[in-house]
Amino acid sequence: MSGGAMFRRVSGMRTGYHPEEVDDFFTHARSVYEQGPAGALSSKDVRTVAFDLVRHGYSTTAVDAALDRLEAAFVARARADFIAERGRQAWLEGLAEQARTLYGRLTRPDGDRFDPPKGRQPGYRAEDVDALCARLVAYFDTNTPLTAQEVRSAVFARKKGADAYAEAPVDAFLERAVDVLLAAE
């Protein structure tokens, strides 16, 4: 990094995240984190931020890793604030309720957890998604280690037809799972 850049830039003809957009977001996030107001930026805001791609932009891998750390910091802050205001038991009860909202779908049979994609649209290969869901069940049932990052970085093969799941519902479900895992980490 040179010239005060927050992240390294990609070289050659490659594209990366727009540096000014990234710098503005991280500057704003730091200000909110350090000075408030509480709730002005949430972990979901961090998870869903998007930046334009430009030649010679910031390395997407480096920025994404920093966003993951920033999201975890906002989750930890929200947890600490909640516990300070309502107590640890209330936080644990809320976390358990969030987990229960996931569990119904997790216990469905393999191949039936989500609807298939509409028409000839591609989706995620059901077998891949079901394997991740089995890991989530093991996490909840037997405390088998699983991190939010592992869920977040899961990659599913593309497939069409009855052996596939529509992408949007899977993505939404896994986003909720990441919320639960981050809150528990």
C-alpha cells in the first residue's frame, strides 16, 4: 500500500473495488464504530455493501476480508450493548430463538429443503447445499465446530432441474445462519 491507500491495488488489466468508495465506507464505518450513534451502521449493512469494480482498484480479497472482520466487530459491539442493557440470559434466549427459526428447514429431508429454480433457471446443486445444512445441524446438535466464515465462503455447483435449489432462498437462509453463527462466536 502506498500513498495512504487503505488496501493494495490490483495490477495490469485486472479490476478491483473502487478505491474512493471503499475508503469512504471504511472511514464512515470507523467513525460510527468509535463515536456512534449506535445503530447508524449494522453488521448487515457491512455484509451487504457493494462497490463498483474498476481497473487498478483495491484487491477484492483484501477488502472482503476486512469487511468480514468489520462485520464481526459490529456483531460483537451489538452483543455487548444488548447484554449490558438486557442481560446475558436475554441475549442467549434471543440467540436460541434465532437458531430455532433455522432448524425447521434444516431438518427437512435432503433434496427437499428449498424449492427448485423456476423453469430453466440454474440454481445451486441440492447435494452441495444439503451437505452444508448437515454441517449446520451438527453444529446445533453436537456443537461440531463451524464458523460464520465457512458458511459465508461456501461454494455450490450450478445445476438445473429438480436436483437444484433456487439461489435466492438458499442465500437468504444462509445469511440468517451467518447472523446466528456470528452472534455465537
